[in-house]
Amino acid sequence: MRGLVGSKSYIRYNTSAARQGVILPGRSSINRLYPMVSNSAKEVFIQGITRDGKTFRPSDWAERLAGVMSPFRPGGARPGRHPGYSPWCVPTLVNGVKCVVVHHDLRDYEPMAWDFCLNFAKDNDLQVVEACLLPDEPRD
């Protein structure tokens, strides 16, 4: 575990989080973190806008979060393969706002990874909405 969470150890992080009232991985319900998002949500959008309307920084936060979640994918991480984003946690741009789309399959595959994403949004006061990503319309 050394070096995975910067200079803090995972245990110290969780102990500190517990004292601050943060919901710990594996023990949360999305309803407690974000009451407006149902447990049956297929996709959750974490938007790069804080609840008071400010743009979240650093500007590459979405790519960083999706990069951390890249090993969590159908079939698991594949050693020796070119790394890429997990289909369950994808950075995107919606109406000029950076977002990360987190699919509910991540919750089923690894609840702690799902909780990590939602706690990231909560800790940084980011807006979270339940939605469905639609493909772009074909251009003629």
C-alpha cells in the first residue's frame, strides 16, 4: 500500500475521515452521500463545478480521478496491456463542464472504488447528478 495515497497511509486516511464524519468505503449508501441520486442509478455524473458554482481545480481533475479508477474494469486489470480508462469511470466534457461518468457496474464490481469516487465528490463539494450519457448524433 505504500505510495498509493501519497505520503498518508490508507489507515490514517480512513481514521481521520471517520473522525470527520465521512462515510467510509464499503459502508455507504449513495443516498447518504447524495440524497437526490437513487440506488438504482445507472450512471452518476460528478461535475467539475462546486455547489457554490465555482470551477473545480486542478483543470485535469477528471482525468486524474478516471486514471486512478482505470484498474477497475470488466475482467480486471490486464498486465502488459496499454493502460486506458475503465468503461465504468470515464472523463468527459458536457456543455463545457468537465465531468466524470461513474457507471453503477463499478459499485457492483468494487464498492470501495464506487465509494472513493462519491467521497471525492463530497469532500470537494462537487455537484453530482444521476443521468444517462447518450451517444453523439451521427453527422451526415
